[in-house]
Amino acid sequence: MAVNSDYDFMLKILVQDMTIYQGFVMNKLSTIENIGNTNSIFVMGEIKHSTALEF
């Protein structure tokens, strides 16, 4: 997903636990040659789950 911020892209992933996340970042994401750095943000809970826009 392209974003309008200090970052070029946002990648959303869903994993079972932090061990699997760490393996993904260390063994997959960090091995891509053109990725200079990464930043992680974690969702701890969900307040609202809706994709509908109200006009």
C-alpha cells in the first residue's frame, strides 16, 4: 500500500505470534535488497471494525 507520509509503503501482515513475526522480518523482509529500513507498529486491540463510509 502506498502511503502519503515519511514512509514509502505500508505492509499489513497478520501472524499468530511475535515469534512468527520476528522470523518474517528477519528471514524474509530484511533479505530484500532494496529495503533500507523498516518500522513496526502493533495493533493491541480493535475499537471499531467497519469498512463502510457514511455520507
